[in-house]
Amino acid sequence: MLQDLQAQFLGSTIGGLVAGSIYALIALGYTMVYGVLRLINFAHSEIFMIGTITSLFVLISIAGGTAPITLGVFGMIAVLLLIIIASAAVSGGAAVLLEQVAYRPLRKKGATRLAALISAIGASLFLQELFGLEIIEWITGKSGRVQQNAPRFIPHEELFHIGNGVVRTDHVFVIVGAVIMMIALDQLVSRTRIGRGIRATAQDPEAAVLMGVSIDKIVRLTFLLGGAMAGVAAALYVMEYENTDYRIGFLLGIKAFTAAVLGGIGNLRGALLGGIVLGLVENWSSIFFGSQWKDVTAFVVLVLVLMFRPTGILGESLQRARA
């Protein structure tokens, strides 16, 4: 019994790191927008969904269908980079368009956060139905109401074992790709002029304006960066799980929001930590309660964090000065 538990634990840990990496990338969009605008962008989940559809379209165009593609190492890396760039560009552009249509008019009129929240929910439902009814069918020729399968281009081959846990090729690509993107974003916000503008706007927008910072430009860049991270997560998700549908963003979006809250919404490193912790807790819980309880665990974690530590593990970062 103990040996079985150990075997499941190591395997679940590897799966948790893979899922947590994807949660963390999506959570970065939530945490950046909240850090700058104090807005929960619930339509961010659909930005992720748009990224998965983009990756699906690129892969089907390359493969000519859903049959697996046989590639060498450099070919696999090239295709992965292609879907990452395409998904990041489309998701980032969609996020900027979302900000201009759904949020900026309200912000210019001084609307309440409740109005922005309602606008976010409306935009989320609109994008779901648009892709479910029209866009996916136009791209794939199949009804958007059914799950769409993507061709496999990275084989799920065993590389090595950690105890009884198996580390596959696709696991390494997901974890390494996610870590690289999160480090790059952290360095961008911490060390560049753009990052200083983002942090200044988050801490004191009035003072930032006096120092010559364009709030509209910073908000647009924030949505662009958050959307691009969701696009990267989408590409890695399609590579790993090889499917998508028009509702894919709903559940993953809530889990990513949970990860952002768990780590400390407004804190980029907190989003990374929250995503990894949530992925691990989810997978570990399936050992004891069964995989059917995995999603329930995520919501229980969200409720517990909001009850006992609403600022998250690391607390807020971008807006610490405002508090």
C-alpha cells in the first residue's frame, strides 16, 4: 500500500508541475491587470481559449489534418516556437482589443469597478459563443460545439524516471518553456523602462502622469503582455493535451485566477508560486479522493485562501505602495 502511494505521489508531482506551469502563465495576465487597474479581467480565460484555437489552426495547417507529425528535434522546436509566437501574437492582440472595447470607455467615464466586472463577464460570454458558433467551424470545418483534436508533433516518450515517476519529452518542453517565459516577464517588469512605467502606474497613477507616464499606453502594454502569456500557455496546453474547445478557458481561467489569488494577486512571482502549488495540490488530492475531485480541490483552495489569507502567500507587489 505504501509503495503504491509513493509511486502515485511521484507521478502526480510531475503532472502537477506540468499543469501548474500552465496555470501560472495564465495567472500572470490576471495578476498584471489587477495590479495596474484593480480589475479582475474575467474575459482573460477567453483570451487563453483564442490562443488554443490559434495553435490548433497552425498545427492543422502544417499537418494537413489531425494525424501525428514526425519531426526531428529541431523540427519539433521550430513548430513549438511557431505556435507559441502565433498564439502569443493573436492572444495579445485580442487582449488589447478587449481593453479598448470593453474597459477603456468605462475607465474614461469614471465607471465603477462593478461596471467593469459586468463588462468583463459579458465579453467572456460573447467570445465563448462567437467561437463556439462561428470561428471554430470556419477554421476546422467542424462544429465548434465539439472537442477539437490537435495533431501530435512532440512524441510523449519517456526520458528518465524520478523514483517511480516518469518524465516525458512533452513534460520537459512545458516546464522549461513556462519557466523561460515567466523569468523573461519578471525581468521585463523589474529592469526595463516599460516595467518601471507599469510599476509606477500600479503604485500611484496620478504621480506617474506627472512624471510623464502615459496611462493609456501602460494599460495597453499590460493587456498585451498578459494576453501574450496566455497565448504561450495556450500553445503549451495544446502541445501537451492535444485538444481544445470553445469552453476550454472557463475552468482553466478559474483555476488560474485561483493561482493568482493563492500566490498574491498583483505579484508576478506569486502567480508562479500559486500556479505550481495549485497544480501540485490538485494532483496530490486525486491520490486520496480520486481524479473526479480534482476540480473541487481547486475551488476549496480558493475559498480557504480568501477566508484565511486573502492577500495570498506572497501578498501584493505591484500596488504595495498604494496600500
